[in-house]
Amino acid sequence: MIFDTHTHIYLPEFEEDCNLVIERAKEAGVTIMMLPNVDVETISPLKKVLESNADCCVAAMGLHPTSVAEDYKARLDEIFRELENGEYKAVGEVGVDLYWDKTFRAEQLEVFAEQLRWAATKSLPVIIHNREAIDDTIAVLRQNPIERFVMHSFGGSPNDVKRVREVGDAYFGINGVATFKNARLEDTIKEIGLDRLVVETDAPYLSPVPYRGKRNEPAYIVNTVYKIAEVLSVSKEEVEKATFDNACRLFSL
Ligand SMILES: [Zn+2]
């Protein structure tokens, strides 16, 4: 049994064949998938997939950092209303992304902090997106402490793992990037260790080798599981069980 802790199968990329994608995921051993929200516009497609696949899908509600612009207050209000009314297992995905654009850095930090406070009030875990912003991410977490969180698509150094651990009970999401030749995530995976690792696809993005460059989907997660097993010199079954149990603990399932 595999838990895909981060997948966006409600996005337009899956509009045509979402049901087939879910079928293939189940055939590959993926029994549960976490769907993190991105923006106001994605709430409705996310809910549609969630409602018709309640046997294998759970969801998180949040405003993604790359969706933060001038009108962020109105967007945050709508996201908060949905979080209040829906059955969400986490706040996410939220965080800081300075890779694409630094224009709204101050607003991104404010939006991230606000959503961390929601999580603290509701005792929910948080799915954190960070790209080229590890210092900002840690600073905001330090000022707005939360119980548990996952650093999704984690690509940091072993030292970054240590720094993140200082600000809370941190889990680390590893995806197809670990299978890339130049990724060099081996030492990072070893530093995290089996008790705080979770696996994810981040579909439709970041397909693992041998699907690199193609649309990603949850069934491909097995290639990431194989890679982690190889790095930690344990069996594939051990990685599946540990990452599944970790994800259930993270999301209180
Ligand atoms: Zn994502």
C-alpha cells in the first residue's frame, strides 16, 4: 500500500482521463492520495474529484504562493471559508516561492503566516511548498509555530533537514526528482531517515525516470519508492510501509 501525499489530479491535465489515472494508481498499489489545493479557481474541480473518489482521496485547502498577487486578501477569504466548511485534513499547499517571481515576496510571507495561524487554531498539519526560499520559510515557521508539517518536494541539503527540524515536527516529501541523475538527494534521504519520509508524485509535474518530461501520475510513484529503497538499503516493502504509516500519522488518518 502506497500513500501519494501530494498530487493534483484535479487539474486540467487530467480532465480527459482522471478515472483511468485513478484506476492505474490503484493497480500500482496506491491506496490513498492527498490532493492539495492551489487557488480559488481549483476548489471546484478538486471537490469534484474528491467527492466521486472518497474511497481513495483526501484533500487539503490553501492558497499556493505563486497564486499570491494584488488581490490576495479576497482570495484568502474564499480559501478560509472553504476550509471552514469542508472536510480538509490539512492546510496546503502554502509557502514561499521566489523562483518564478519575487514581486510579491512580502505578500507571500504574510499569506503563508496567516495560513499557518489557521492551522494552529484548527490543529491541522500543513503542506509546505518552498522554492529558493528556505530561509524565509524557516523564519515564518519560527514566528508562527505549528504542530506538524511536511516539506513537500523537498530538495534541500542534509543541513537544511536539520534546520527545518528545529522549528517543528517536520516530515519530508520525496518525489520523482530523487530519480534524476543530477539530483544528489541520497545524503538528504539518509539524513531524513525512514521515520519522517513520505512519498509523493506532485502530478502532473516532476515525473520520475523513466517518464521524465512526460505528464506525471500517481502510478509512477513506485519508481520513487524503488529509489529510496536503494538509497537506504532496505526493501521496497519497508519503504512502502514506513512512508504509508508516516503519512497517516502526519494527516491524523
Ligand atoms: Zn503541489
